[in-house]
Amino acid sequence: MTLPLEGIRVLDLSRLLPGPFCSWVLADFGAEVVRIEEPLDAKGRRAELSQGVTRRAVFTSDEPAKVRPYDCLSRNKKSIILNLKNKKAQAIVHQIAQEMDIFLEEFRPGVVKRLGVDYEIIKRINPRIIYCSISLYGQDGPYHHLPGHDPCALSVTGAIGLSTAEGEKPKPFGVPVADVLTGFHAIVGILLALRARDITGKGQYIDISMTDSALDLLCLASQPYFRKGVISKINRKNPSSGIWETKDGKFICTTNMEAHHWANFCRVIGREDFISHQYDVAKREEMYHEVQKIFLTKDRDEWLRILQGDPETQSAPVHRNLDEVFSDPQVLHRQMMLELNHPDLGVVKQLGTSIKLSETPVKIRSLAPLPGEHTVEILTQLGYSKEEINELRRDGVVE
């Protein structure tokens, strides 16, 4: 079976979540991704993705072999370790880039120029290259030089503030929304640039900002603001759409915003008198508290059986831990948890893919590589001899 991105080659210098997320999806759909990793530092540490952020961890000699097989973000990729501060390593990047379609990086603006691998240099080497830079604020503007992570993007764009209920202090989201959204934006930009190259024969530069990406979350809230100056609060007390505690201390979500679903909901909970007041601002607070009292009379699963029956309403369980998430029948049916075979660890579990293609679905060709697993293979393909590779090791260029 031919995968949709088979034949596309990606050189991935990214470290943080958006870049590896982007190249993960590209690799799953057939792209050959070469991941450049940094060598161990003086304390024996290497940057590793953990719980959605990059950390420096002290590894025992066997820890990567135990951890990497569970790393869905690195599956289907190759790994080479290069010290990019070394001129010889930069020359190796130039050699690899000659044969690549995509160049992906997410250093702070200006760093790639200091490392000798910026777009202008890579474009001279390979005019057809599509060079994608990911950063917090983009490559220009008054904030472009500032460091930061996902919560900064969600804060500047108002996503956190708008999602905070009246009277509550803003707090970060529990999952890296901006990171993942930015990764998807990078994927879209790359695929658009590939299509443009099919037409023009030319590569191009892609500037992906986490903040720009997070602003897409305001595609609805921005409209009444631009039109009438109305500032919408997403997280406000609303009897038709909310998170409710149930008798057993669990929680349930309802989104009965359409009129017929609201009417069904009111009938099911025994408050038909609420039906005509769906948009009555004066009664909103009263109805909100009454709905919460009603939900406290039954356990969550009992409410789900009632609400998801006939007549139909909109409801879902609020899973508060990953045991619940990855035992949910819908999640399992959609193959969003994969069980893969590993020669030493047996069955390892990973996150599945959210993009389902009928004719060219994802294929897991390999689990995540060990750090530098393909260094010798890639250098040999570039024409380096065994002696030259050993010399590069001694000089600290590769590991």
C-alpha cells in the first residue's frame, strides 16, 4: 500500500511539542523523517519529551530503551545525534538538506542563523526546500524575541481569560492546547506548500506562530467583538450547556444548545417550565442552580443512561483520569489506543491517529528510535567512511 506522503523527506530539528507533533503525523502517513537530536550534556542529560513538554533528564544507559517504545511522537522516524554548535555538524546538516523536501525547526528566532542552518543558507543548497519555522510569537513583531511556552500563547490570545468563570482567577489549561494546535497548523502549512511546489516548482518559507495559531480559537468570539464591541465570556453559567456534579461525586457535561435538544432535556429532568426560558437572561441564574440540584439526585452513569436514551439529549461523561479515557468504548472503538509489539517489552501502548483515511490509512512502520540509532546509517549514506565517522565521534560532532 502506498502512503500519501511516501517519497517526502523531512529533516526535523524540533525539540518541543509542536514540531515533533507535526513530524509525527507526517511520518505516520509515509514521510521519511530524520530527527536530529542533541548530544548528552556534561551531566549526562538530554532533552526528552515528557508529559507534553521538553525536559532535561538524567538517563541510565538502558532508560531510553524502556521509554522510547511508548513515545508515539517519535514513531516511524530515524534519529541522528549532531552537535549543531560544531561547524562540521552544520556541514552535515547542509548535506542532508540537499535531499530533503521539508526542513522543520522551532528554535527562538535568530538561533538557526547563528547555527548556520537558516532558511537563506538552506535555500541556496536546495531551492525546492520547504522550510518551516515554529516559534511562540512568530519571526517578527515586538514579542518575537521573547521565550515562553503553551500557556503564554493561550494567555496573550485570551483563550485562558475567556474560559475563566466570573469571579474565578484565570488558570492554565490541563492539556497543551496551543502546542497541539500549532503542530496541526504546521502540518497544514507544509501540505499547502507542497501543493504549491507541485504547481510552481519552488519551495518556500513557512512562519508558524503559536500565538497566531491560538487566535484561531477566537474564530467565533471575535465576530461579535469586531461587529459590536461585545466581549463574550465562554465559561459563564448556562443551564443548557455546562459541567454538572452528580450524586456519586463524578461529573457530566451537557451541551443542549439547539432548541429541540433543550426541550428534550427539560422534559427528561422534569422541568418543562424551563423550555420557553432558554434565552431568558433574567432566569438563567435560577435555572442553572436548579439544574445542578437535579443532577445531584442521581449517579453519573444513571444520568447518562437517561439523557442518552429517548428522547435524545446531548451529554457526555467528564473523564478525570486516563484510566477512564482509555477504557471508554468510543475511544477504543476508534482505535485511539494502539497495542504494538516490541521485541523486548512485549505489548506497548501508544496513542492512535486522529486522521482516518479510507484508502491510505496510517501504517506503523517502526517504533521510536533510540537516540542516535541511525547516525552511522545516515552518515554512511552521505558517503562518510567508518574512519571518518569515528573521527567525528572523537571530535564531539556526532554521538
